[in-house]
Amino acid sequence: MTDRPLFADAHWRAACNGGACVEVAFHGGWVGLRDGKQGDLGPVLTFTADEWDAFVRGIKDGRFETP
């Protein structure tokens, strides 16, 4: 099992769409994603750089569009 970082001192960037925001941070080769409304109080989903790249490619390819 890999130790995942806590992102305590990471720089978070907001991405918003119609008032709904998520925050993303890149820290030590990891990517953290959290709910913009909860900020430091909410959980952080963590991804490796490869996992994040695959997710972003899926978005760009339209894999998450509703039919």
C-alpha cells in the first residue's frame, strides 16, 4: 500500500461550473481533489499522476457525457 499525502500545505486551485466548484492540488507527484464548498473540512480524493491523466483524457473524449 502506498502512503498518500495529506495535502496539508498544498496550493489548491478552484474549477467552477455554474456555482459548483471542485478544488485540485498537485503535491509530491499526487493529485488531490476535494469539494470546493467543504474545503479543508472535507475529504480529499487522491490520484496518481497517471490516474489523473487518464481521467482528464476521458473528460476530453466525452466518456462522461450523458446520452
